[in-house]
Amino acid sequence: MNNNDFTRISTDLDRLDWLIEADITSIQEQMAQGNLTSEVLVGWYLERINRLDGLLRSVLEVNSEALAIAARLDQERRDQGSRGPLHGIPVLVKDNIGTADQLHTSAGALALADCIAAEDAELITRLRAAGAVILGKANMTEWANFMSPAMWAGYSSRGGLVLNPYGPGELFIGGSSSGSAAAVAANLVTVAVGTETSGSIISPAAHNSLVGLKPTWGLVSNKGIIPGIASQDSAGPMARTVKDAALLLNVLAESADFSSSAVLDYSAGLELHALVGKRIGIPRFYYKDLDHEALDMMESAIAVLRELGAEIIELVELPCQDAEWKATILQYEFKRGLNRYLGSLPESAPVHSLQELIDFNQQHGEQALKYGQGTLEWLNTSGDDITKQEYLKQLHYSRSLAGKQGIDYALEHYGLDALLFPGDHGCEVAARAGYPLITVPAGYTYSGIVAPGGYLTKGPQGITFCASAHSEAMLLGIAYSYEQATKHRRSPVLEPGSSSD
């Protein structure tokens, strides 16, 4: 935001404290009444990013055209009316999602720091059509945590380390959609889009007191997103409320069903009594490593579900719960997918293959290799001898073991509507099956950190619901019922500052 733009709207910013924790519906109501414009809203978020994100490093770059886009959308609202719930709403997107504007798409990598996508990712096209303002790119764990086993969650050579706003430098941020989570949690944007291969939406959402939804694989298009494991990758909403997540999913989702062109309104089933009569299974295998605080929190959540009318089914077992998953799918897909993506970049790009990326990092080691690149080096050679037939056999086996013989078996055998996992503990089985997950704030555990005000802060924790493919509407409903009954989310207390690694 340049000085002239800021001066023009700065007189409005002092009266906007009500925007802290504001959801899409309340923002739209104020816009409809003429009490707020998208331009002022965008300016308010940009001011908070300028003032607070030096501490968190959640935003890699902001869209220099955001205020102008917002002003055009305000004029359109006055002339033609609103396009819908996302009209004029600022959205941050993870840095592996392609945007064909002045924003770069780099997956947090120094090698791609100057690369601009030739075209918008499909989900960006949908967001723009819905009237959303792409506010900027969110920082992330570099290469979605496929770079080095030693790399900290939330770190990228391009953007540094994302910090958790509830305890900067002390609390785990979660990965790899770390910037998306921290920015939404700190009220630097209304909503954000993350991506998940296994846990990359659910983990940071749970650790930042957010709602995170990892959709059924294929429900949201991966076109234009830098790939990780293409057979598992999925983009999804990160929000402060279940309803905001549902409204964002309405735009991101391509269809309600692969065989149907009808699009669901995922907010339609958000009812206070959605848990009445629902059978929720407790897979205790995934609870066994919880410490006493986290376990007590899960027991409290289970008690709330009972009070809300759910039937709790204990000691649920998944046949795949102790399976040792092979890396065959990762080894086969990652290098091939990344080589296709890098090979499609313009000739001016510094790298066009995984090998060239590794070489670039070695040549710029002081900046690019703080944690090494052992995973990239392993993936560059370890899958070369895997045949397509071997890969397809393992893919079918993995999906079946996690899906039909795992999650689906448990749902059918015990007569369940959904499974309840602690935080991100069920992410891998759902990822391999391609099934949806939703996490919702469940409270805070004591961390022993003294905050600026002198009180003891707590680390956010989430509970996560899972069911079979295309069960997003039902999962959103039960998450909404729990959310409205508990309202655990609290805004973090932040002071301006700068962070260091």
C-alpha cells in the first residue's frame, strides 16, 4: 500500500476494531448497509500486516493491486449488486497456488522467488469470479515439507520461519500451510486457502485455534498448484468459523459429486442440532500418545458431543490403524510431478527440473540450505526404478487399505456417521483414502509461556472429524454444532515486533 492510498483511507481505520474476529456474514451485512467498503476492509488488513506481521512472518508478499481491485468491486456493488458472500472479501492463498498477476508463486523456495505463474490456478479463477480480493501470498514450509527432514514446520528460505501468534517462537505452528493459518488466526485476513498432502491444513489449523477443512480428493481442482503427491494433494479453506469455511468451500469446490454438475451450498446444513442422533466413533489407537492435558481435552470434547445428542461409540478399531505405509507413491509421483511443473516454467526461470533445483540450492547454500535438502536429494534418485505397474498396484492397495478396508470399514461395521480424532492424528489414513477431514477449536492447554501482559498463555488444540468421500456437508454440520456450543476460539494477543530465526 503506497502512502497516498493509505492516507486516503486511514481516517476510517481507527473505528474498525469490531473487525477483529469478524466473519464473512457480518462483514457483508456492514457492506450492504453502506457502513463498510471492501477498499477500507482491505486497507485495514494491510495496515495490520504492516504493523504485526514482522513478528509472525505469515505473509510472503501482498498484492499491490489489492486496494484498486477492492475499489472496483465496491463500485460494482453499487452499480450492479453483490456477486455473493465473497464479494469484496480479502483472501490469502498459500504460496504454492499459482496466480497470474504480479504475485510470485514459489512454494517458499529461493529458486522460484521471481517466478510468476503463466495463468491462475483453477481455484484462483473461481475466487476472482466470486468477487474475492486476493490479498497476497502466505508463507509455507518450503516445498510443502518435502525438502529436508530437519526443516522446521513453517520455514522457507524465501520467507523465514512462520511463528504461532498464540506464542511466537514457543508454540508449534504446524505445517505446511503455516502462513495461511497464522494470518487468519491473527486477524490479518478474513479467510485463507491452504493445501494438504497429509496434515498440512489440519495441523496448522488445530495449532492456531482455527477451522480447517481438507476436502475429498478431487473436489477442489489442483490445476495450477505446485504438486506434492498428486494423488493426495487437496486445497481447502482455513477460517475462524465453520460457516466461513463452508462459504469458502462453496467457491472452491468444483462440484458436489464427480458424477453430477450440481453444486452444494455447504452452509445450508449448519444447524445447532446437527449432532442429535449422530453416531461418533472414538478410535482410541490414535489417542494413545496424548499427554494428560490433551487427553483430558479430548474427554471434555466427547462429553460435549454427548450433551449435544450424539451417541458415542467407544473402542472403534480401524484395520489399517497400525499399518506401515510404504513410500512408493511419494517416490514415484513427487519427482515426476515436480519435473513436469518446473519444465513448464518460462526459459527465464532459473530451474526446470528437480536436479536443477538441487544444483541451484547448492550454489546458493548460505541462503537456501539452512536445513539442507536431504529429502529432495533422496526423491531425485530413489524412485527411478519403480515401474508404473508397481506404482499403480501400491496406489490401489494404499487407497483400499485406508478407505474401504479402513475408514469405510469402521463406519459400516460400527454403524457410525463420523470418526473423532485428536488434532492431526488421523491425517495420514484420511490422506491415503482421499477422504475429508474438518478440525475445529477444542480449547487450550497450558504451555508455561508468559505473554506480554504477564499472564500464562495456552497452546490451541483442535478436534477433527472424519468420514467417507463427499461427506463435507455432514462434517461441517457436526463441527458447527460443536463450535456453537463451545465457542472455544479466542483471538491471540499480539504486539508489534520483529522475529528472528
